[in-house]
Amino acid sequence: MSRRGTRVATLSTTMSSNTHTAVLIRGDGIGPEVADAVVDVLKAAEAPVEWVERKAGVSALADGDAVLPESTIEAIQEHHVALKGPCGTPVGKGFTSVNVGLRKRLNLYGAVRPVRNLAGIPTRFDDVDLVIVRENTEGLYSGVENEVTPGVVTSTKVATEAACTRIARFAFRYANRKGREKITVLHKANIMKLTDGLFLRCAEAIHKDEYPNIALESLIIDAACMRIVQDPTRFDVLLCENLYGDIVSDLCAGLVGGLGVVPGANIGDDMAVFEAVHGSAPDIAGKNFANPLALLMSAVMMLNHLAETRGDKRCGDAAVRIKTAYDQALADGCKTRDIGGELGTDAFAAAVIERLNG
Ligand code: NAI
């Protein structure tokens, strides 16, 4: 365990019981760097959170554990919330994705990824404020792949009425609660008439029967991508099946400054794991270049979730303090390299901490 990892573990055993316990998975690549920065900011903001650290990914394997250890799953089941750094997945071989596995095991069926412009990060559009809601448990991520005969392989896209209805209801409920006005379903039901057709029909049914107050439109995914890059300001909530949600998340991240500034949450009925949209960024890992903001914003989402689900105003207050501080840091020009600045991961966290008290 690193110097900072030791500090995190100590923190978890010494804080008072008047706190919320959250599981911390530092992850792989840049994960430990950005997680350390976020832990530092939450501590400085006096967020009432006590961390219990668990492993997943390559770092778990390196310790002789499973890539997704049972102890990690059990800790999230016990404490109900987690903050997770990215976990790497080998391309075209090796173990299956920890991220996909975790979402499926814990039934974290709804991914929520808010994409907004931030002060101090100039981009082509000024008023981007959209939310991607991604179905997290099926589609082409079902992992059903077969070699029919050498040179012929198949991958099965799974869509069930239960999961399509569940994510549609989740998206409408979210939109309703947050005062959002329109949901756009992204699909390819002209080609995948059964799977994407079902996804679209379930959204239409929930709209008609339960949330007629929220507008619903549908767009074929390829045309939608063009429209999003032409004018993202016309979109509000994007409802996507698993693969489209994955791709569109990165596309939308590119509109507001990149993967360093887009947070996310994976939410189920009684558990939630908060993680940035980005991956383990092996190209910059260990260099103190990574932007910790996406994970910090994910931690702010976690604090707001704790405030809402447990009625603890202190969490909401800490979330506001942290958001105000990072907005101010960005407005003052404190930025990491990915968004045109020069600060390292540590220095950006320090700049946020400096601005916590006004
Ligand atoms: P990536 O998101 O790790 O990196 C893409 C590009 O964005 C790289 O140039 C990287 O340096 C940059 N980048 C990402 N996050 C950044 C940050 N916080 N600050 C500054 N720059 C940042 O995507 P890639 O390279 O496709 O995947 C790397 C690994 O991550 C793969 O093994 C993949 O499976 C895994 N992954 C894990 C995810 C998760 O844990 N939820 C999500 C996406 C990918």
C-alpha cells in the first residue's frame, strides 16, 4: 500500500461514528492518483464520510486476489455506496471487465453522466447541460460471445422488456425529479428491430402511461451523433442502451473539455457506485498529470446522493462547498494539462482545498 493508501486506511478507523461509510476503490492506472486527490479534498471540506478501502482490477490481481474480489462486492452491499477509480481491461484477451462485472453483480442498472460546461474551460458551445442515462446491464455487454467455427464469431445483443422498462422509468423519474423537460432515446431500431425496437417501445410506454409531462423524442444513433456535435444545447436527457451510452458519453465529454471533467454514477435500487467516465489512462499514469476533477465531481454526486437518500444536510453542504471551490479554482485559471493548464494532480487538488473556505 502506498503512503497515501496507508493514510486512507488510518482515516477510516479513526473517524467518529457520526459519518457515512463509503467504499473506496482506488483502481488502476491514474486511479490511485485521482482517488488520493479526491480523498484529500473531501477531508479538507469536512465531508462526513468514512472510507473503507477495497481493491478491484489489476491491483487486486497483483495482490494475489481475484480481479473483482468478493470482499469488494460484500463491502458495497454492506455500505451501499462506493467511490471507484477506473479499472483497466485488457483488449481482445484476458479477464472480463471489472467495471461491467461490478455493475451486473450489484444490479447497478442506471448510469447517470451529467455533461456541462465549466467556467474557465472554453469550448465550442457555451450552454451544454445534458445528462446521459445509460442502461448498464445488458445489450452487447451481455458477454455472450461464441466462436461458431474458426473465423466466424458472434456476439449476442440482449434486451429484456424488464430491463428496458426499468431504465426508461429510471430516466423519466430522474428527469422529473431534476426538472428536466425532454428525453431523447437513441436507437438503431431501423436495423435492430427487435432489440432496439423493444428499448424504444418501452420508453414510449413509460412516457405515455407515467410521465406525459416530459417530452419524448427518438433519434437514430448515427444521426443523433451528428446533431449532438452540431448543437448539443438542444439536448436535455439522452436515454441510451449500454453500448450507445458508452460511446456517446465520451463523445459528449469531448464537447465540454474531455474525459477529465465528466463524472458519473451507477445506480441500483439500494446501492450506488460513483465513478468518472474516463478509464485508467495508462499513457499518463504515475506522472501526476491526471485531472482529478471528474472523480471529484463524482464524489460530489455521491455526497448529494447521501444527502437525498439519508436526509443528511451536512453532505449536501459539503457538496456545495466543494463545487464552489473547484468552480472558483477553474475560473482562477487553475487547470491540469488536459484542459490547457499546467498544474499536476496534487497541485489542482491543493488549489481546490485553498478555495474551500471562500
Ligand atoms: P481512457 O479514458 O483511460 O483514456 C483516454 C484518453 O483520455 C487518454 O489519452 C487519457 O490520457 C485521457 N484521460 C482520461 N482520463 C483523464 C484524466 N482524468 N485526466 C487527464 N487525461 C485523461 O480510455 P482508454 O485509453 O480507452 O482506456 C484505458 C483503460 O481504461 C482500458 O483498459 C479500459 O478498458 C479502461 N476503462 C475503464 C473504465 C472504468 O473503469 N470505468 C472506463 C473506460 C475505460
